[in-house]
Amino acid sequence: MKIQRDNLEHGTGAPRRSEGGFATFIFIVLLSIMLVLVMAESTALFHLHREVKFLEQQQIKRLNASQTNFVGRAELPLGQDAQQRVPTKSKDSK
């Protein structure tokens, strides 16, 4: 019975040196793809946040410009009270 020399060095289930290098290469490629996706997501989120702020500012300007339901304070001329008192007759003064 002849025993191969490769099986003694690497074991029966251990990957060979070229297979280990290829797995590392695939891992680095997948890691770089994930990094690119994360960067794209953060850029998109930044642009969306800026657009939401812009839309909010436009809406605030629009709502401040048209105040159709706004009830202003009625101002009385100087020297008059807010409620004019009407003299009433009391029971004591007859």
C-alpha cells in the first residue's frame, strides 16, 4: 500500500495552498463589494436628508406666506378698554 506524500503534509480534508489563496481572494472581493454598497447607501442617505430639509423649508415658506385661516388681533384705538363697560342699574339705586 502506497501513501501519497501530499496527504501527509496537508491532511485529507485540508485545502491545498492554491485553494486557500483563492478563498482569500474571493473573501477580499466580497468585502470590497460590501464596502462599495455601504458607501453608496450612505451617499444616497445624505442626499435624501438634504432633499427632505429643502422640502421642509419650502413648505414652511409656503405655509407662512398664505395664512388664509389666520385670525389677527383686533386692536382698539388708544384710550379704550378691551371691553366697554355699560352702566347698569343696581337694585340698591332706585
